[in-house]
Amino acid sequence: MWNIIKIASAFIGIIVGAGFASGQEVLQYFTSFGYLGTAAAVVATALFAYLGMMLTWLGSRTQTRSHKTVVYQISGRYLGVIVDGVIIFTLFGVGVVMIAGAGSTLHQQFGLPSMVGSVLMTLMMGATLMLNVRRVVALIGSITPFLVLALILICIFSLLTMDRSFAELAPIAESVESTLPHWLVSAVNYVSFNIAVGAAMSLVMGGAEPNARIARWGGLLGGLGVGVMIMISHLAMFSQIDQVAGYALPLLKIIDGISPWLAKAMAFVLFGMIFSTGASMFYAFVARFVEMRTPAANRFSIITLVVGFVASFAGFTQLVAFFYPLIGYLGLFLVGALIYAPLRLKRARVASNLQPLTGNE
């Protein structure tokens, strides 16, 4: 059971990054649709649960150390090239966004130069890339409970202190601009983006667990956990939408209303979530090309982080605006492959006269 919880916590830590922890992602993708945002959260929860389960199960079943093997197995030779390319692009791109986000977080909350946060984050990621995958999973998973607790407290406070009914707040929520045309499209695009972000590390994480059943339940629980956190964040911001609609960091605005000191504490939690996502992105990126924990991996990691650090100077907001919507649509190739994966694998077993999967799978 403990291994299941560790995998679930790490999966949540991989998926949840700067945009989620600040509240901006949930505001744009869910709360901006008012009541229908709640329906979108339910759809997203179901998709996250299934896709999370598939990723960790496939990783464990193949005992993979890189996403490449699994991607080509479930996608085929030609589509596999596209999916592999999307994942590689996503890993590096989101890693760069996280370095930039670390600088922005410390600058906004504490007035430090953006360079300070970016340098600190890059050094932390560099140290993490030298660890083995089990330690990385444990490190990422250890940060998750702090965000879950913070979100629950924020939601309770928001619901208890809301001044208007949801019926009155719905028009205000729907007035928030969103780049997505429909609540269902928004839910699918959000899941697609995040699965593209988390797929590589989730596969590697599953590959570190020899028992495929444990890996599968860990991914399922992690996906449900992400969905619950979306719902909690959505309700918190929906109930206070008249107060936070115009803010870039709406959840921090709610916390600031409770206590400025708590807002500063939340900034550290946000920094931790940025680290968990960024470290997992660069770890999986390096693992795609070289064997981890080797001199070659150390050299490749240093080069990758230096290039990522330089690229982060493009700016957090600009990078998010460019990468996130694009990755959301490109990620549909991966989502489609994962949904089709069980049927494809079953046909492959029949064609090669393989025996049925063993009981722990």
C-alpha cells in the first residue's frame, strides 16, 4: 500500500506545476465556464485516472528506463516518431518554463531578482538529476501533501466566507476570458497537455516498480488525486471569483486575504511544486537519450540545464503563452495512443502467440 501511495503522490507532483499551484490554470480551463466548469472537472478526473493508470502500468510491464520503448510499442513505428517528438519537445519546453517560473515566484513574493530564483532552481534540479529514479520519485512525492493540505484549507475558507451565491457568481466567472471555446474541449485539452507533460516521467516511474498491479493502482490513485485537486481549486475560486478574477495568481490572492504570512508560506509550496515538475521533466529528458547515473548522463544533464537556464530568459508569461496551448493539442496524439494501447497490446499478444499476462499485471 505504501508503494501505491508513493507512486500516486509522485504522479500528482509531476502533473501539478506552477500554473496549477497558482490557480491560473484552473481559472482559465475550468472556473471561467462557471457551473459547466464543474462538469469539466468531472470529465478531467475520469481521464486523468484512466491515463495515469495506463502510464504507470505500461512502464512497469515493460520495466522501461525511458519513455521511448513504450511509446513505439503503443503507437507503432510512424505515429511513434510523432509522439516521441511531442514528448521530447514537451519535456524540455516545460522544464524551461519551470526555471522561469521559479524566478518569477521569488520576485513577486519577496522582491528578489528573477535571476536568483532561476539560478537556485537550476542548481536544485542539477543535484536531483544525479539521484536514482526511486529517490527522485520519493523526493517529488514528499512535496505533494503540503499542496493538498493547502488547497483543502483554501477551499474551506473560501466556501465559508463567500458573500454571494453560486448563481450570482456564475456570470462573473463566465466573464473571465479563456482561449478554449467549450467546456468539454477545455477539459480534454487540459488533460492532454498535462499527460504530455507527465507521460515520460510516469513511464520511468512505473518502470522502477516491478509489480505492475501496484504501479497500476498508484497511477489510478494519482490521477484521481489530480482530479480532486482540480475540483477543490475550482470550487475555491468559483466561490471567490468576484475577488480574484483579475489576478494572475488567484489562489495566492485568496490566501493573502487570510494572512499575508500564509501567502508567503504558500509561495514556498509553489516553489516546491515548480521544482517537482521541472526536475521530473529534465530527468525524463536526459533519460531519453543516455543511461542515467553515468558520467555521460552527468555531462548531458549539465549541458541541458545550462541551455534551459539561458532559454528561460524569454520570460515566464511569454513561455507559458507559447508552450501550453501548443502542447495541449499536440498531446492528443499521445492520449489517443494510450486509449488504444490495451487493444493494440492484446492484438500483439495474439499475433505472437504470447501467454496471457501474469496475475500481478
